[in-house]
Amino acid sequence: MTPPPPHNLRSHGLRFAFGTLSVLPVKVSRWDREAARGGMLCAPLVGVVLGLGAAIVALVLLSLGAGPLLAAVAGAAVPAVLTRGLHLDGLADTADGLGSGKPAEDALRIMKQSDIGPFGVLTLLFVLLAQVAALSQLYGDSWARGALATVVSAVAARLALTLAARAGVPAARPEGLGAAVAGVVPVRSAVSVALAVTGVAAATGALLGTYDIARTAVAVLVALAAAELLLRHCTRRFGGVTGDVFGGLAETAATTALVVLSLG
């Protein structure tokens, strides 16, 4: 059988990325491993689009006379809306599973339940507070710093998913989104994308000043490190990754990036 041309694979990868990681009206026509690989490699591009959308809404509010706090709320809310709250829901479910202290099978069953337990509620509360507080400080410093942080955090969140889908990371369940993307990205490709995205983020930080080159790069790297720690812990506790774990990784990376960018 003749393999599909490269541009078709890229097209299916983009469709997979936007169709699974956003509410944008993109039809996913292929669910095989090749499409999933392309999709996870393109995940940071989804972050660019969602981050830009959030930054635009925040800047419009500022131009209409709103304060940095309202702009920060928009910066945190828009990505949640554009993902149907998928990552926040995954974060809450992951927190409930980890907080239960139960064996992997029972913890996974808790994570599949539709309700949110106390660990999930507390985690969502503190994560959203941290995101809004950091963005409020950044938009209060300048609209440019706030907008840049909004985009960088959204990209870092999706880049964490690319790395989490690398080869060698197993799925905790045989079904679901986690199983569809677990282990599909070659390690070398995941690292290459991470380095490229970090470099682009640092170059974008240069628009604000020399110091922001290092700060932006550090924010992305620390965000990835925090997500990696959570990934390893979840892999040990659950035996692998799930769609909920991917959501938890994204929110962990986004929040970490924002906190780092708000320092100094």
C-alpha cells in the first residue's frame, strides 16, 4: 500500500490536535496512531491559538477601561471555555484519584466518576486563584507582559502534552484519549519540539527586553519540569496515563509558567 503523502499526514495531525484539544469546529477524520502522533506534535500550535484568543479578549477589556484583575479573569477563563473545561476537569479528577490514597484500580474508578470530590475542588480553587493572581500582576505591570504570559502559558500547557505522549509512557487504561495518544511520539521528536518551542518563546520574550528572554525560557522549562514530576507520580500511582492525567499536566504547566513569569 502506498503511504499517504507527508502533507496529508500533517493535515490529519493538525485536525487531531485541534479537534481533541479545543472546541474549534475541526473534524477529526483519522484516529490511528499516525494521526495521534502528528496531533500531539502539533499540540503547542493549539496553545498558540487559544493563548492568542485569551490575550485578545483581555486586551479588549483593558482598552474598554477594565482593570488588570478582570483582564486576568478573562485570560484564565477563555482557554477553559475553548477547551470545554476539559483540562480543568482532568486536573480535578487526577487530584481526586491521587488524594484517595487507594490502589490504582480503585483510584482510576474514582477518576471516572462524574462528580468532583474534595481534593478536586480544592485543587481547582487554588490553581485558578494562582492563575488569576499571576495574570493580574502581569497585566498590571503592562499589557504586553500580560499578553505574552497568556500565550506562553497556553503553549507550555500543550507542550507538556507532547512530552507526556512520548514513547515509553504507558496508558493506564486500554481505552480513552490517554490510550489513543500514549507513547505515540518518539522521544527525539518530543525533545526537538520542546527545544524549538522554548527557543521561540525566548525570542518572543526579547520583544519586552533582554531580561525577558531568560525569564520566558525559564518559565517554559520550569513548567515542563513541574508537569514531568506530576507525570512520573501519576505513572507510578496509576500504572500509566489517562485523559484526565493529560488535563492535569496541562493545567500544572500553565500555572507554573504564569507563576514564574510573575516573579522578578
